[in-house]
Amino acid sequence: MAKPGTVTGWKLPRDERERLLERFPPRYDDVIADHVTLRVGAAPQTPLPRKPEARVIGRADDNHSLECLVVELDGTTDRPDGSTYHITWSLGPGRKARESNDVLRDRGWEHIEAPIPIELEPARF
């Protein structure tokens, strides 16, 4: 796990989180559902990103113990590190949030019927 304060990205505000949890009930016991990562390994002087136009556009589930929502930020799902913008939604025993990157890369994801606009707040965590 990254050291606290070395990750930059966006936090999902409580009201947005609750709204999405109602729409996408978590399948696994450990509910994360709280952020979108931009960069791991940020320094204290790394500026926060700006507030993006954000939409949930897809979902991935390995049908075993990890699910995540795919997020489009300012028209793209492509993170600068080559991975996919996402919100780790829920995890089963022994799983880590960072494994969402592997599921998205190895298994892909499915579009949801209609994109869902969301608000995200720039943050360091």
C-alpha cells in the first residue's frame, strides 16, 4: 500500500458515494467506493489535479472477489500511467484495491447502459 499522502487523485463525496452504492449494490464484503487515483508516489509538493468532468461509464467484476466502476474523466478512461481510471467498488477476503488495475487490464470491462455524471473532489490521500 502507498504511504498516506503520496497518492493524488479525486475523492468521491459522501452524497455521491451513497447515490452510487444504491445504484450498484456491492457484491463483496469490503466496500471501498471512495476515490479515483491519478498518481501513486506523489511528493508533498505535487499539485493536486483540477476538478474534472466525470462520469461512471462501465463496470468490471472478476466474478470471484473484486469489482470496480470505470470512470471517464474529461472524455478519457486512460490514466497517464497506462491503466484505466476507476473506483474500486468492493473486495472479497485477501484482495487489495490496487488489484483493480489487473482485473481491468486482463479481463476488460463492460459499458453500463447510460453514463452517470458524478462529482469528484481533488485530493491527496
